[in-house]
Amino acid sequence: DEMDVDTIWMDGEFVDWEDAQTHVLTHGLHYGTGVFEGARCYDTENGPALFRWEEHVDRLFQSCKPYEMEIGHSHEELTEATKELIRRQDLSSCYIRPLVYYGYKSLGVSPQDCPTKTTIAVWPWGAYLGEDAIENGIDVKVSSWRKHASSQIPTNAKTTGLYVNSLLAGEEARRNGFAEAIVLNKEGNVAEGPGENIFLVRDGEIFTPGLSESILDGITRNAVIRIARDLGYTVHDTVSISRGELNTADELFFTGSAAEVTPIKRVDNVTIGEGTRGPITEEIQQTFFDVVERRTDEYEEWFDYVEA
Ligand SMILES: Cc1[nH+]cc(COP(=O)(O)O)c(CN[C@@H](CCC(=O)O)C(=O)O)c1O
């Protein structure tokens, strides 16, 4: 197949890629009733390792709660299945996509007797927004679409149905010649990207929208806050950031499991700082990559080695 992998784990079974199918009347397909994760295995100095995997599995279980989905597999089983998927396909680094969804039994919004299905896929995935983006940054557009309010849907649960909002915002940006969107919340303050959290640097201090801004509680966001503070920076992680503050930022960057640390060099018609990756962004990004590729022995608790 085009993703260069051939096995998927489905509720306890390793199945061939082409057999990993679901019925067209699957509840999740009709109503967006699924929760998922995005994590990475990195090819570190000490071998392939899952980055902050426990936090990702915890969030997967947390995301199930509002929808009363029962995964029916333990953390350990999901972890072993993921490691086995990576071993079987000889992958040293890859992206990991667990998915839990209401399956096929009956339709109607109520999932009453639909089974909860759990699958895990892994595949090689490079720089989410392109190799050039990591070094040179990207141009982003503030979307005309607002983020769902957390009072309307639990934006802290990584729900598949939420991503139509991400698609609308991201495709609007790309249609207009930008690489990605920034999405404001219903109050008109900065929330995040379609698939990323956002950080702002001003006068040597770092800011990122607080968890009450209708954002996903990002694991990379959490790691970058810890790294930045350990580097000695003041990080404000409970603030609201207005749309106008994007224009006067010295630096901006996205974080995410897929996006890693991606600098933002332009927002609509406004150049950010010098129009390149900012110096503090570069320092944090370089440290992040040193950490995930284990060129430093700091944060060892964040790594779960595949071969172990
Ligand atoms: C809306 C959103 N906000 C923030 C983040 C960053 O969270 P974290 O990965 O825990 O640091 C992600 C991850 N987006 C995932 C899905 C991307 C996709 O295209 O699908 C990802 O980065 O894997 C989001 O989807």
C-alpha cells in the first residue's frame, strides 16, 4: 500500500492492511463518534522509543468518557500491540494512530447496542507541514471558522467528529495560499491550529492559550512548556491571547505530535518578527529534537523503548 506498511491491529488481532475494513453502516462513520490519538515512535540513540506514550494512552481513555465508550483492552495490551506493530514492520520511527469508535450494529444517533471497536495503525510520517517548514517556518491564515466552544463539545476529548472544523479551517487556509490555519474560539481569542497548539514569544517571555480557551490539552504543548521552563524561560500557560497579539508577536510556533515544533513566520498579511524561525523558537525546537532523539539523557521518563 502507499503508506509502506502492511499490518493493522484490530481488537486483539493483527490483520493485513487490505483486510482492515469496516461496514459502511458503522456508527462512527455516520456520526463522528470516535476518539483517537496521534503519537510518535522516534529512532533514538538507544533504539526506537515511544514518546510520552503513557500520556497518549491515558488521554485516549479519557476521551472515551463523555461518549461512554469502553475500550475493552488494558493500557498494557495497547502498548504491547503498538510495539509489536512496530517490530513486525521493522520501523525505527513512525507515527502511531490508535482509534476507538462505535462500530456496526444499528443506526440512529444513540449508539445503544453498537460495539466499541479499537484499532491501532502505525506508518512512517515525516514533517507534518513539510521539511522546509521546520527550518523556515510557515505562513498561516486566521480562519473565518471558529473553534467549537468547550461548552458545546468537550474540546479536551480528541474526538474524530471535531476534525471537520479542522478541515474547514485548514482547507480554507490552503485554498488561499497559506500552509495552515489559526482558529479563534467563540470569544474571538486565539485557540490553536487545526491539529496543533500555538505558542507566542514576546519580549523574551513565552505565552500559550490556557486550557479554558477551548483547546486540546496537547502533550507536546505540555512537554515544550516543561522544556522552556527548564531552559529558564517564563512561560504563561493559562492566558487568553487576542487576535491582535498575533501581529505584535516577536515569534510564533505550533506544537503537536505530528507538527512537532513548527515556526510560524507570517499571519495573513503580517510578517512575524524577521519573517523567519525566531531565535527562541529555534532554541526550543533544537532542544525538543535533541530530547526526542535522545541526544540528551534528560526526560528519560518520557520514553518507552520498543525493544525493551
Ligand atoms: C486540535 C489539536 N490541537 C493540538 C494538537 C497537539 O496535541 P499533541 O499531539 O498532544 O501535542 C493536536 C494533535 N493533532 C494530531 C492529529 C494530526 C492529524 O492531522 O490527524 C497529531 O499531531 O498527531 C490537535 O489535533
